[in-house]
Amino acid sequence: MADLCSKQNYMNTFKIIPLSRSFATKLKKNMVDDFGNQVIEQLATGLGPCRVSLKPFIKGVDIRLLFKHSPFEINNAFNQPGPVFIQKEDVDEYSDVYRFPPEIKADKKSFPLTLIGYNQQQMMVLTVTVGNKDVDVLIKKLFAKYPNVAYLHARNAEASCFICKIQRI
């Protein structure tokens, strides 16, 4: 079994990193984001997705929380905070971390994607619109072609909002 796990990890070149459940729990407890803004509770009017589960919202059914978030660790010119949503109810973190979330990947119209690559110093080094390409294949190609890219951010190509981090492994 250990051989199978190590072989599978060897074949994977990236890992999807959603917002953590512990981050969501803290946010829900305080109802204030990291920038001091009140978290806004609302009925879902769009598909999202939830940045913890990486599943689309059900419009008119799900209650979502809106807040300002920065997915960066370094405060520099490329730090791009913006609005994101999570489910109000507790949800599990996205767990199929070696492939891009299939519900987002399958709905290119609702989830147009841009991948933005950053180096270890959090400097932007590339931006690619996914379009009709297979996002999983594109991620692997980008990491293979650009060794200076430490990680990618998946963002909505129209709204520019952060969806998830994609870590090179």
C-alpha cells in the first residue's frame, strides 16, 4: 500500500488548497474578516463557489457569507485582496486535492478561469486564461514549463476573485 501511495504522489505535480475549515470556523465565530469588515450573510444569488468546499452554491437555497480575503502571505504590490464567499453552514474542505474541482472545471460558462503564477517571493510571473483547455492538464504544463512558478492562483476570469491556491508538489 505504501508503494501505491508514493507512486501516486510521484505522478501528481500539484495540490489544490482551499480555504481551511479552521479559517472558516474562526470567521463565522467572529463575523469580522481579517481587514476588520463585518461579514455579510446573504442568500446565494450566484454559483460562487464556496472557497472551503469548492462546490457551487445553489442559487436561492444556500446561505453564504461574503468577506474580504487576501490569499497572500507577503504584503507587496501583488497582494490582491477581494471579495469571496463561503457556505454559512459547516462544510468539509475540498479533499480531492490532486485534481481541480470537477464541478468548477465542467462549467466553463459559469466559472471562466484564469491561472496566475507566482514565484517564492510572491511576484507574479505569468497569467493564463484557461478558456476551453483542460485545467488539470494546463496546470501540469505550466509547472513543467515554468520552474520559477512556486504556486498558482485560480481566479474567476471575469470577476477576478480568488477561487483557490494550486501548490506545486
